[in-house]
Amino acid sequence: LKLSPVMFFRGARDAMLVAFSTSSSAATLPVSMSVAEENLGVKPLVASTVLPLGATINMDGTALYVGIVSVFAAQSFGIDLTLMDYLIMAGTTTLVSVGTAAVPSASLFLMAAVMATIGMTPDQIAVTVGFIFIIDRPLDMLRTVVNIAGDLSVSTAVANWEGEFDREIFDRPLKY
């Protein structure tokens, strides 16, 4: 399946804007389902199965964010990370991102668990979370957009694999 990324993001725009403004994958779910069916050509059966599951466990943006912040924090405190630390952090980050609630700023609290696995002290974790808390809102908005874009791209791919993708809907001009 070869689809234009420009056409995909054009069709997904409404869901991504709602995700940006609400910072919640759960709140964006109805719009995501509508966009998938009406703009991206995903049949309702696939959209109603894949998107709720994705809103719950597919937190790509959260996984990237928690990993990057953890590495940043460790480097800020002069902690040298080994290959094993990176592997442990990757595994923990994956588990944490799957278990993150689909509500604003939920990853802030799970970040502490990842930081603890790489040897940060409770004081270092508290300082890092306090610092990140101040700037988290705009980052959370962008994280949610990444999560929703991932959900919609997976639903489009699954629809294609299952023969439930309508290319004509995907290619047609949007109504404004």
C-alpha cells in the first residue's frame, strides 16, 4: 500500500487538531473514528476495533518522550548509562507507555519508574519531574498528536491488509 503522507495527514487533520487541543487520546477517539471512516477510507468494523485499542495501548509519543526525558535527566545529573541501562530503559519505557492512561499528563508520574530503573535517586527524580511539570503542557499536546497519528496510520494499514480500505474515499478532496 502506497499512500501519500500529505493526503494522509490532510485527512487526519481534524483528529490531530482535537488531540492537540485536548491532550487526550480518549477524548479524541470519536473524532478519530469519524476521520478514519470519512476521510481515510477505513471501514467501520476496522475503525471501531483498532482505534479504541490504539487509544488505550498505542502511546508512541509517550514512549519516545519518557525515554528522551530519562536520558536527558541521567545526563544532567552526570549518570553514565551502560548498554544494559539503555536496554532496561527501553523495556520499561515500552511497558510504561502501554500502561499509561489516555488522559493529559499521565506520563509524568510513570516517568519516575523509568528513571528509578536507571539508578536515579528519589531526589534527582523529584527535581526532574518538577522541572518537566513546568513545561509539560505543550509537550503533552504534541505527544498526543503523535499518538493519534500512530493510531490512524495503524488503522489504515490494518484496513488495507483486511481488504477494508476504500481508496476512493482516501483520494477524494475533503469538504470544508
